[in-house]
Amino acid sequence: MKFFYSSIFTFFAFATAANAQQLLRGPYQQKKTKNSINIRWRTADSTNATVYYGTSLNNLNLSVTDTTSLSDHDLELKNLQPFTK
């Protein structure tokens, strides 16, 4: 069964004060369900992470944050509209 989330735009903010993080891997999607998806990526250094997302680039009104300092990130976007295309 395929699920489509192509209309869900994401923006990745790697929060460590004002320092940008080097992206080593990803971002990529995993664990897709009808109403959720996990976004994974790896940074060079351990850091907190936030994913901002929404239905358009001009409306990134939702976010999920992990305050644990990690280099391998895995954030779940929940309560998505089913079968978004």
C-alpha cells in the first residue's frame, strides 16, 4: 500500500546556538503510515533538531523538536492528512 506525502513540505533546522551543522546523510523518509512519517538524517556533530512542516512552503505552521543532543536524528510527523498528494 502506497501513501503519498508529496504536498508536505519540510524545512530542517539544526539548532545549536547560531552554528550551522554539516549534513552527513539524508534527510530521508521512513516508517510511512496513513497518518504519519518519520524524517531521518545525520549531522557531523551532536545537536538538537527541529523539523518545520506544513502544506506549502509559505505555511510551515507545524513543527516537531527533539531537545536531545544527537548526531543521528529521527523525528516523527504525526496527525497528517491521509493520502495527501
